[in-house]
Amino acid sequence: MFSAWDRREQPPEEGAAAGLQGFGVDKTFLSSLKGILLETELDFLRCLSAIIIFLVVSFAAVTSRDGAAIAAFVFGIILVSVFAYDAFKIYRTELMPRTTEGDQQ
């Protein structure tokens, strides 16, 4: 079997395989228009997935009708509202197309 100790004594690889050794962040891509849009879309999807997960877990917890389960349901609904507000603000500020003076008529 190969282990980290075996790879430590070998010289570093060259070529395409050498680029796969680390996960470096390309800061020029993240500062470009595509990188900003990707980051915004991922943030929006994070909010939507959190809303769905918290709704499912909250409704699953409230079915036991225990005191702690009801508190978990209320806390989950509060978190859903926070994530929904966050998704709304992301959509309004970064994803919604901007209107110009000629488009308002």
C-alpha cells in the first residue's frame, strides 16, 4: 500500500499531476466578473438549501410534541426566516437585473 511516508521520499512530480497536489485559490478568478457571480450564486444556493433543511428538520421535530421539540420547531422557524431574509437581500442586491432609465416606462 502507498502511504504518505512513501510519497515523502519521492521527488515532486512534474506536469498535470503536480497541479493536483494542492487546492490553491485563484484570486484573479475570484475578483473577475465570473468569480463574483459564482460566489454570489453559491451564497444564494446556501441560503435556499438551509431553508429547506431547517424546514424539514423543524417539522420532523415537532411531530413528537415534546417540550424540547416544540422549542426546536420555533428555533428552526426563526432560522428559516433569517435565511429567507438573507436570500432575499442577496437576490435584491446582487442577482436581480438592474433597470435603466429607458426600461422604467
